Amino acid sequence: MSESKTNTLWGGRFAAGPDALMAAINASIGFDRRLYACDIAGSRAHAAMLADCGIISEEDAAAIGQGLDTILQEIESGDFEFSAALEDIHMNIEARLADLIGPAAGRLHTARSRNDQVATDLRLWVRDAIDGLDADLKDLQSALLDKAEAHADTLMPGFTHLQSAQPVTYGHHMLAYVAMVGRDRARLSDARTRVNESPLGAAALAGTSFPVDRAQTAAALGFDRPMANSLDAVSARDFALEFLAACAICATHLSRLAEEIVVWSSAQFGFVGLSDSFSTGSSIMPQKRNPDAAELVRAKAGRIVGALTGLAVVMKGLPLAYSKDMQEDKEPVFDAADNLAVCIRAMTGMIGEMTVNEDRLLAAASAGFATATDLADWLVRELGLPFRDAHRATGALVRLAEERGVELAGLTLEQMQTVEPRVTGAVFDVLSVQYSVASRTSFGGTAPDNVRAAAVAARAALAARSGR
Ligand code: ARG
């Protein structure tokens, strides 16, 4: 048994202090200190409400408010001494408040528990994180849109199975990510509506006998409403899971773009060039320019999905209401939020500074029989062939071209007619990649005019959906 003193905040019924290992496993101050500003905001709102409801005196509430201001300054200037013996941010702040203002500090915890306090703090923190990520994602959309507008006419191969499929435009490809990121923002914003409810005043689990005004503290903290059930208020962590799920999906989106950057920037593809600021050299191979930032964005999706999985497993099977297991909610939330923010910003930087090699893209777009579908469509449209027959005939023409070592447009009309005698010279019009792309005018298609219109619409939507 350790010789240390019992905890001054809850040690009333304890004769001895915790074992050193108990302190090591129990203390969360090493990571939950990041909640300090949220904790102080929650305590200020709570103290003001207690005074307004006649539960504590105005003088005590004023002393508490001033003490909390001092503590905020101390923490922000690095002068605050955090103590592991005081377990967590809540007790560190409350103990310091007692040093500063004496017995009035002991009244702050009236009609409150650390259970509703920590749930409140984490909701405030996640709400801020969502707003920060939303702003970062908006910047990424804007960088992608810049490229989409600049490259509405730039041809590139579109892939399926990473095999040349049909030509598309680079701008169209960028707009696909604008749409994906738009859904990521919508998911975060939707999660925010459920994050933004106040657990404060639920107390330990059952509510309180004091005449508190939960609507007042909810409003003071910018929450939409107090949570309706005290047990739920202290037990719920689905807000954190939902946040992590939205982060995980966003991270998988970023990892796909990252993977494309890795592939595209390789010497073999040569589609894009990475800037010095977002690539690294090799210590042994002088020719190298490695896409480390993209690789790390690709990798961090694993870590962020891990945060979601980790917290989901922590929460699984937990009985209501609070259990100390739930202290394990914070690190995955912080880690995912931090890493996602870095990934988004790095991606914005990479996209903005990346050069696009239009010649290489055009050459690649023109190779690999990329207009075979256009040829099949022509056989359907001009000769009235059923699509399946047109597909078969085109397949035979591709084989012929392959045997001759030419692209489809390199076949002569006579050669084509050996496969389908009714083919005319007009077919050559549809075999160019420029024609192929320009003809894809269906809604959502890759034609440059579509891309330009879609970029205008996306730009307008971006401006309309300004941050909170
Ligand atoms: N540090 C704790 C946490 O993060 C605060 C809540 C403690 N509540 C309790 N009943 N022990 O969850």
C-alpha cells in the first residue's frame, strides 16, 4: 500500500492513498488536460446558473468565476502545475480553485458530478474539432476546385481496375473528390447536431434535488438543448463514435486520393509532379523524390479507423450509467482529430502545389484502346447493332489492332470492314479521345462543358455553405 495521502476531493471514506500502479492506471491528466478550456467554460456556466437559481451566493459565484479566469491564464501561460495524484483535469482545476479562493471553491461541485462534467467537456471539445475540420475540408475543396477549373479540358485516362477504361478530364477527376469531401463535411455537420446537446445537470446519473436550470447552462454553452434523460446524458458516447465514424470515412477518402498521388507521381506514370515541399529525397538514391506526405495520408486512415474501432469496442457491452472504461474515450478522439486535420492540410498543400503533366496525361489517355466504348456506341447508333453485338465486333477490332501494334484509329477502313462490312469512314470521328470526352454530356458526365458547369455549381455551393 502506498504511503501517499488520500485524495482530498473524494478521500473522505478512504484511510490510505492509492497504490502507485492504481494512480498510473487511473490518472487521465496526461491526456485530458486538453479539455481545460472546455472544463472551465462548463464550470463558469454551472456556477452562474447555481447563483441565478439561488443555490449558491452571488459572492461565491463571482469568486469562482474570477478563480477560473486565473486558472485559465495559468494554464495558457504554462504556469499551471498539473498533478497526477489529482487524477484528471476536473480535479486539478477544482483543487487549484480551492488554493486560490478557499472554501467557496467547494460549492462549485453542487448539483454536479464528474460524470456530467466530463461528458459536457468532451462534447464541447468535439464540437470545436468538427468546426475546425469543416474549415480545413472547405480549404481542401477549394484547392481541388481550383484544379478542376484549370483542367476542365485536360484529358487523362479514366481507370477501372487501374486499367485504362475511358478517357476523362483531370477536372472531372478533381470534382469527384470535391463531391466526396462535401459528403464528409455533411456527415460531420450532421453528427454535430447530436453532439450539441448538454449533459450538464444530469449529475452522477439520476439528476439532482437542487432546483437547477439545465436550459440555462445549455444555452450559455451554446448547446441546442439539455439532454432529456439523465442516465443517457452521462452514459452516451455515440456522439464520439459518430464523430470518429465521420473522421474514418473522411480519412478513407483522403487515402484514395493519396494513393492516386503516389501512383501518378511515379516515374512510370509521370502524370503529376510533387513540389519540393511535399516530397522527400532518399539518403542513398539521389534520383528519388518520394511522395512521403501522400503515403502518410494513406497510412493514417488505418490509425483513424483504429480509433473508431477502439472506442466502439470500449463502449460495447457497458452497462448504464458511467463506468471508468469511458475514460478511454478521449485519446482516440484526440488522436483521430489531430491526425485527420494534419492529413487534410497536407492534402490541400499537395494538391495546390502539384504540377500536372498534360502531355503525359494525353498520351496515356490515347493509349490502351481507350475509345473502344465509343466505337461500340457508334456501331449501335449508326448501324443499329444491338449493344452486345457491337461489343463483340469492337472486341474483334481491338484484337486486330493489338495484332497490328496500332491503336484503333490506326486501323484502315478495309481492315475494319473485315470484322464489320457496314462500317464507314465516319467511324474515325469517334475514335479520338477529344471526341470521346466531349460526347460524354449526360448529367454528371466528363465533357469539358459539363465539368465547367459543375465547377461553377460546386463553387457556389462552397460559398453558400460557409462555416458556422
Ligand atoms: N476522468 C474521468 C473520465 O475521463 C472523469 C469522470 C470520473 N467519474 C467517476 N465517476 N470516476 O471519465
